[in-house]
Amino acid sequence: MLLCVVGERPPRAYKAATLKITEDNTVVGGVTSLGDRIYVVCDKSDVIAVFTSQQHFSRLADIVVNGLRCPFDIAASVNVGCLYVPDPLSLAVWRVSVDNGAVVKWLTGLQPWSVSVTSEDKVVLLVVVDVQGSVAERNVTWLGEVHVYSRDAVIETFIKLSPDIRCPLSVVMTTRKTFIVSYGVPWQPVNRVCEMDMTGRELKAFGGSSGPGVGQLDVPLCVSVDDEERIIVADSNNNRVLMLNKQFTSPPVLVACHPQSPSDEADGPVRLHYDSHTGSLLVGLRSGHVDVYKLK
């Protein structure tokens, strides 16, 4: 696994553990943490895998969500004590209580692509919206919206993303009430991470044409932020994780960019979660594993 860090004085990352979720190398759909637990979903599975968040990262009883078809992400609300799981195939966001296991379809009738939860328990969704054209055209060029909901599923903020943001992939909200959005796939001319205000106006950006070089991204599938709100990016097709400062202006500094084995070449990161409780970075991989890094 490659781990690359970008920033003026980047933290160092120490790999603490690898969690194996499945036996068939199913792609990790999402990873999050809540209290002393790590929760993981995988592509086309109705199971939420549960692990302890400290050594030896023991696996606990799974949570089965009947009706869940294709989880694309997972996020946790600390104060509410629940998990949110977007499922574009069932056109729903599921909510699962970690206390009693109660499962509800929290939102329906939309195509949710990614989810994150703020410290104020606001649920931030990236929603894919249909565009004109054939099914094939929609599959290669989709547009998006950012929705922010209260814990009672009342929409509070709605942003229609610019048509220039093609193939949006992930969104998180900062304490400054701005949004970090990643977008782009190999067949699109632009792969970037940008910061937007509440009106959808772009404030700053990182990236450009798709590629492996310094200042480039190739399918930035997921974004997260650490305690200092530095931006962490799963640069998936480049098999690396990047960290940017809040200004997006630091010259890139790549660290520890050497795969540990030949098999790691195809083991790119697809999902991220920074656990502020433990100071760990959880990196979900295409292979169905989750790598746990300690950032210092």
C-alpha cells in the first residue's frame, strides 16, 4: 500500500494494523468509527463488519441490514449513536442504531453517493442527479448535488453543483461551513479536489488533468479531514493517499511512496476516515482490507 502525504510539515504515518473484511476481495464501500468500534461496509453486501478500534483490532459480531443492496459509504453520528449508509441501488440512506440495532430507511427517493456527519450531527450527502442523454452517457458523465440534513431528516442546505464538476465522488463539510468536494474519473479531463462555499462558489482547488504527477490526481474517490482540517484524499488510481493543507497551496511533498509488495500495486485506496478519537487514519482498499495508520 502506498501512503503519500502533501503539506508544509506533514505528519508521519505508521501502519498499525490491516483488517481483512472478506475472503473474496470485495471492494470496501465505506469505513468509519464510533466510540471504540470501527465499522466497514463492502460493495454489494448487506453486512456491516464491526471491529474494536484498538490493538488487537478484534472482529465482533456483524450487523446485518436486510434490504441493503450496494452500500457506497458509511458515516457515524457520535451524539445520536447511529450509522448512516447510502445505497444508490435501493435509492435510500439507511440509519442503524449501534445501541439496539434498529434499522430504518432514513431517506428514500434519491441516489446517494457519499455521506459524512458533522460534529453538530448534520448529515452531508453527495447526491447523483440524472442528466440528459442515454444511459451510457449518464454513466460516464454524471452531475451532483450537496444536501445537508438535520438529524430529523429535514433538509437545511441544498447546493446544485456546477456542470463543470463532472463525476463528483465525495464531500465533507468543514467547521468554516464550506464543503470539500472531490471529482473526476480517467475519461474526464479534470480530476480535482475543491473547496466551495454555501452557494456552490469555488474558493480554491487542487489538481487538474488526470495523472500520477505532483499536483495531479487520478480518481480522487474519497476525502476526509483531520483535527486541523487538513484535507486527506484517496487518490485511488495513483495508489496513494494525499494530505493537503487548508490553503491548498503547499508544494507537494511525497512521503513513503514505495509499495511493500507487488500485489499492493492494485490495492488502491477507495475510502477514508480520520478517527479523531484515536488519531488514526482508516484506509479502505479495493482488496476488501482496511489499513489502520497512526498519524504523528
